[in-house]
Amino acid sequence: MAINLQKGQTIDLRKNDRGESVYDLSKVTIGLGWDVRKQGGFFGKLFSKEAEYDLDAVAFLLDGNGKVANLGKTVQTNEGRQIALYQGDVVFFNSMQHPSGNIWLTGDNRTGAGDGDDEQIIVKLDQLDESYQKILFLVTIYQGKQNNQHFGMIENAFIRAVDAKGKEITKYSLSGDASMNGKCAMVFAEAYRHNGDWKFRAIGEPHQTDNFIEILKEYAYSN
């Protein structure tokens, strides 16, 4: 049976609620989901146009110092657009697969419509190099500031971990309230090594920014 986490709670990813080592961490799916709260009232529905929310899942791979060691490179697309952080230790919409091949983003669901995971990050935890001690999972609202979109308007948000055999290990749920107003990014959770095992901690830390680069600055080495 999956363990439902509260903010700040930590579990061992390999063990069930009885402390038995039953989960296969050779490939773990980190699923993230959310719904956009509907406008309330007759006039809200009549005069408002539902804006599309584009929420993006991001993963930071951190070393033993809690830092992102490899910020990748800047490349140019065929259209002449510059893309930074390419093939580094940040997995995001412009660099969806880590160079090791052991962690990748499956794709972008722009609306959060429907049941189930809206975005997934797949991690081969058992194969991840020892130099990576922690993975931070966060979600940002693309152009949230510009569009006046924030986590106060998000409900039924969750992050969950599913093992290689499709068994749900754990889930952490949160819904936006007034305290989330103006917050356009959320650090949902982290997975980290501890005594040869992998732990998972629910964080639920909101940020004002809608750009994960601002959060990344806290985890980058100073030049």
C-alpha cells in the first residue's frame, strides 16, 4: 500500500509501510499532476476565458555538496535560438534526457486536464552514478507572472513515485490556497541517498519566480 506523505515527511523508497523491502528501484517514475481551479459563480463562467496553464516539471541532480556540478552547454537550434543548460545536470523541457541516460522527462502536458500524471520524470535510481547524491523535483508555471497564473489557482496537485513494476510507492498531495497566491514555482520533493538506500522527502516549498533558473542559482557553484 502506498504511503501518503505530509509536508516534511521522509520515507525509504525501497520499503513499504510495514518496513519490508519490496519495491524495485531499477526504474522509478516520478509522476506529477494538477488541475486548474475553475472560475466560480455564473458570471465568472460567463465572462472569463479559461487560460491555458503550462506547468513544467524540472529535476536538478545534485552532488555531495548539494550543488549542480554540470550546468551543460549553450547550443543553437536550426531556427537560431540559443538554448542554455543543454545536456547538463538539469533535466527540463529543452534538455529532456540526462547525458547518462538514467533520468529523463517524458513530455509536456500543457493543460493538466484529465486524471493521472500530467508530467513524468523517469529515473533509474539503481544505475545513477554515486556522484549524484540528491535529485530535486520542482514545477514552474511558464510565464506565470505575465499571465497572472499562480499556485493559488492550482488544486489536486501531487507528486508520486511508482516503482519499475508499476507499484505506487508514495504520494504527496497539496492544493493551492491563499498562501500560494503569487507563487509561480513549487519545489515538490527530493530523492536522496542515505546509507546505501534512497529516501524521498515531501517539501512543498513555493517560490515567487516563474523561472526555474532563479531557483537553480541557489544550487549552482559560484564562479
